[in-house]
Amino acid sequence: MPTATDFKDYYTILGVSKTATPEEIKRDYRKLARKYHPDLNPGDKDAEAKFKDLNEANEVLSDPEKRQKYDQFGQHWNNPGYTEAASPRGTNAATSNFDQYGDFDSFINDLLGRSRRTTSTGGFDGFGDGFRSQAPAPNTEAAIALTFSEAFHGVQKRLQLDDETINVRIPPGAKSGSRIRIKGKGRPSPFSQQRGNLYLTIEVLPHSFFRFEDNNLVCDIPIRPDEAVLGAEIKVPTPDGSVTMKIPKGVRSGQSLRLRGKGWTLPKGGRGDLFAKLQIVTPQDLSPIEEEYYEKIQANTSFNPRVQLEEIKL
């Protein structure tokens, strides 16, 4: 006998409130999907189950129509006496018949178009076969995690969808949030058996050195104080190898230098730019001669970086 405990609270699963915005749902789903992704938790059945629940919760709550139905009827799936008037959002007393569902999963599968829904008498719920056979095949949403290298270069991936293994080619230049359509690889329609499309949402795993700021590829480059003052030529890593970068005289800590064409792969070909953010690093262990020269500089310099502070007052 199904019980109320079969009900899955998708808001709790995603860790969001019932008033969460689509942006909040998307943000928290991505964070948790990355944490529990099977690729990062090989052999962990609990993480695999959690990842499945996260995808299901996101599929329902990210769709306004499905979310409304879930909010209105979800927790009442096993209550045959429930009417729409009993719902806080209800506006009429049209009875919602839940007798046909054996468990909560059946209700959700029906909401997501994953199974054929029949009435207790075995017939269709008010629609003819002709209408059902013309219903569009449902699209399927899934998430896939890529390393920086896989996303930059492109990669072939094997994806397990239900009982089917699908080979997917991810083109170079994918970013977190990118969506890839694989035509005809979604779940089949419960009525026509035609298959919808599979939409993969990309999640690029963090890299230890490179990162994205908006659409730009960025890295932090430490330099010495003398290199900042006098200028220098240094080696800088890029996604496909090191290059020589010229540091002009008098740069500031936090200043960015652009390396044209050394950034991320662009979907239509070519490369974006890499921004090297300079960080002036003060030496901690000075040799006696280094300390002597720094003392000479300090004693003979006329530069005062705080001269403008003398005018500041309340």
C-alpha cells in the first residue's frame, strides 16, 4: 500500500525554498549535480541515486507548467478524495483522480510523459488513440561533467540513459551551461514510440589554474617586485602550452595583460583571448645582499604611493 512517505519533496532535494526563482533552481542544481556526478563518485550507489533524484527534481521544477502541477497535485497523488478546491492555488472543484497511480513515481512519470496513463477502467483518460498517437515525443534532459581539457579539445563520451548506452561527441569549446542536442536519442513517447531529443547540459569541472570570468579565460601570474618595476619577459601557461609574455615597466598588482588568440576554443572556430592577471609577490626570505639593495632603494627613493591619502579626512 503506497504511503505519503513515497512523496519526493523536490524543493528539499535541490535545497531551495518553494518560492525559489528559476535562476536559483538552476544555480543550486548545477552545484549539487557537480558534487554527486557519477564521474566524480565512481561506484558510489548513494551518489548515483542522489544524482538521479537531482535530475528528476530539476526536470520538474525548471519547467513552469510541470512545476505548477507538481505544486498543486504532487503531495496529493495518493489521496483519491483530493479536489482542486482543496489546493491553495485551486479555483474550482474539478476532481483530480489519483486512483490510477500505484506510487508517486507513477504520478511523476505521467507528469513527465514517461508512461501511458490509463483510467481505472483500462481506457484512455478522455482522449482517443488518434490524439495520443500524434502527441509529440518528450525531450529528455541530462547533465554531463567534463574536465577543462575535454571541454577545450572536444571529446567522445559514453552516456548511460536508462538501459541504453549512447555515444556522444562533445565539440571543442563547451562551457558550463552549454546545451547539446542529440536528435532522436530521448526517451520514447508512451503513445507513438517515437523518440524525442536528448539535451545535454554541460558542466565544466574547475581547473587548478585556469578559470572563466564572464566569457573570458583568466589565470593569475605571480611576478617579483623588480619585474613589476623594470619590466620582464616571462613564461606563461596557456591551454595548449607555454608562451613568452612581455611585462611592461611599472605594472600594478591586479593588472591584466591580454594574450590574443591564446584563450578558449570558440564554437565556430578560432580562439578567444587569455587574460593574465598579474600578482606582485613579495619575497619572504631575502639573502643578505638582496636585503642590502632593498634598503638602498628605500633610502634613496622619492616615490610615495600614499601622497593622495594626505588629503583624505572626514
